[in-house]
Amino acid sequence: MLAFLGFVTVLGMLALVMTKKASPIVALIGVPLITGIVASFFITNKEGAVNVVNNLIGLGGMISSGIGTVAATGVMFIFSILFFGVLTDAGTFRPIIKKILSVIGVDPVKVAIGTAILAMLVHLDGSGAVTFLICVPALLPVYDAIGMKRTTLATIVALAAGTMNIVPWGGPTIRAATALEMNVMTLFSPVIPALLCGLLSVLVVAFLLGRGEKSRIGSVALARVTQQEENLTEEQQALLRPRMFGINILLIFVAIVALIGGGHLKIGPAVVFMVCFVVAITLNYPSPKTQRERVDSHAKAALMMASVLFAAGAFTGIVKNTGMITEMANTLVSFIPVNLGRFFPIITGIIAMPASLLFDPDSFYFGVLPVLGNTAAGLGVESVNVARAAILGQMTTGFPVSPLTPSTFLLIGLSGLEFGEHQKKTIPLAFVVTIVMLIASLVTGAIRI
């Protein structure tokens, strides 16, 4: 029953969000709360008994636990929006946009391919949050200036970061190697040709999306971009701080370095943006009155997206702590016939990306993967093949669209998008990239059946 409720929870939430029948906040909190109440009649304690009252009371603790896992990300999210908002108000990105447009012109194809390459390079550190925080604020003004869709930006960045997340120091690959007790490089090295094919497919997708944007915008509209200066209101003009350009760029550079190297210094991203925001707003707008106005102007965006993030924490807390995820894993494994054991790697590769919508990385790699691997091994297929198939999609190409990943909400928040519209555009393309890598792995022998 818990497995059934788990599938109802995830699929119901996705359906409500993607069809826009409910806001993400309502869907992320309301659906698991209802199924969690129903689950309270089936959750057993250590003695095997069901205590409905205690189970119902425990839902509050489950939600609190889930919120706790995303609290630091929520703080980072709020202050990152305020930080980049202040720098945008000060006009920091305007000279950069002009320079970019002067170098690459206003060709959406070049912009799209450049976006993919930048995201790939930035994601070498394996952090989705860092990739999104660096790429989206820098490129969003360029997309807006040209007239390209923000969904295109989010999709390309998501595909590039997701594919690069297979790197051996990334979370999924390390978890897979740990779960099956193998060397991480033994797991990863044979997948490199497939990874390169995946990255190439991302560039192809970027090219096609860019070409589609170019066709939609039209050459006449693109020509006007280079001829027109953005009209600013008197209030916006008054906020510009051209003399602070060098200092603001230095602040951005310091923030990026701190984000990338902060792990070694034990400096959390939330702390980085809290400090950088305070410095930025103090230097650019010393007046307390102006500071309040700048915070107020960006507070709505920060509050809305942070509330979605905390709602996602509540969702995760319920589906994990009620045992729904564990039972879902057991059910999925039981549905695979034993006589198809030699095809477990292929089956795993096909379901890996969609599985990101159902399982967080710990539940999948430490719960589902060992069962799949051991079953395959018992039927003569090395478990490493299942692990390699899994990392081609589960929380790699799948992580930037998963409701179980805080960085997904960071991406859509920075891009100014709705969760559903991002998923509808990105999920099919992420699945295609995964299948390309799966085929490449089979052809190169990285995965053997």
C-alpha cells in the first residue's frame, strides 16, 4: 500500500504542476500531506503494530525533517537573488552584455551553443547549485536582450550540467561505486566515450534549440537588437553605478571562487551570498532608505521561490520518512522478471532518468541499485554494468528536473520560470541524451549483457 501511495504522490504532484491545475507550492505540500495521512493507517512500528495517532502526529516531524535538509539551500537562494538583483540594479551586467553581443553578435545559435559549453566547463566541479548560480545570472540578460526564451536557457544549462554530473567526483557516481563496493574509477573510466557522446548530443540539442529561436525571432527583430539601446526609466537610471563596475565584478569573482573552493574551507554557499550581498548593497547603495527599497524590489521573487523550495523539502520529508520510497523501490524491482536478468543493465539505463522523479539519490543508489546489481550478478551479469547504466540518468541528466533536488528550484528560480514549463521542455530531451549514452555504452562495451 505504501508503494502505491508513493507512486500516487509523485505522479499526482507532477500531473498537477505540469498541467497547471495547482501551483507548485500547493502540489508539493498538499499531495504528500493527503497521502501521508492515508499512509498513517498502514505504517507499522518495530513490533509490527499500527498506531494511527502516533503516525499522524509524526507527519509534523517528517515535514520538519525535510525542511531541515533544504534550509541552507533556501537561505542561499534568498541571498543569491538579492545579491544578483542589487548588481543588476547597479547596471553591472550591461557592459558585459554589450561586449558579448559585440563578440558573438545576436545569433541565437551561437548563444545556445556557448551556453552549453559554459555550463559544461563550470560543472567540472560537480555542483549543480554553483553551475546554475554562475551561468544563469550571467546569461539571462543576454537571452532577454536578444528575445530568446528563458526556457531555452534553463533547458540547455540543465542538460549540460546533468550530463557532466557523471564525473567521478559527482554525487551519483560516488554513490554507485560505494553501494556496490567498487573503485570509482573502475566504474567511471569505461563510460568516458559514452559521456563524450552525451556531451556532443547536448551540443546538437543546443544547436537545434538555437536554430528554432532564430527562426521564431526573425532576422529583422535580431537586427534591431544591435541598433537599439534599452530604454530605462528615470528610477532605473538613478540606480546605475557605472563607477562601481570594477568592484562589483570583483565581488562576483570572489563569490564564484568561494563557491568553488568553499568546501575545502568549510564555507557554505549560504554564507558566501549573505556576506557578498551585504558588501554589494552597502557599497552601491549606502543609504538605508535605498537599501530597504532594493530589498523590497526583489523580495517577492526571493520569497516565492524560497517558499517552493521549502515546500519541496516538506514533500521529500513525507515520502522518505513514511517509507513510501523504500516500498516503491521494492515494488519496481519485483516487477522485473528474473528471466530478463541479463537485460537488467538496459532496463536500468532506460528507467534511470525517469527514476530521478521518484527517488532521491541516496534511496536509489543505496536502496534500489544493490538489489538490481545482486539480482543481475546471480544471473551471470556483472553488477558493474547495472551501476554504469544507472549513472547515465539517475540524478545525472535527471537531477535538474527532479522535484527531489533543491538545485532544480534554484535553476527555475534564477531563470524566472515555473516548475511545470521547465519540466515539460527538459524531461524529453534529458531522456534522449540518456538513451544516446546508453547506446554508446553498449556499442563501446562499457556495458555488457
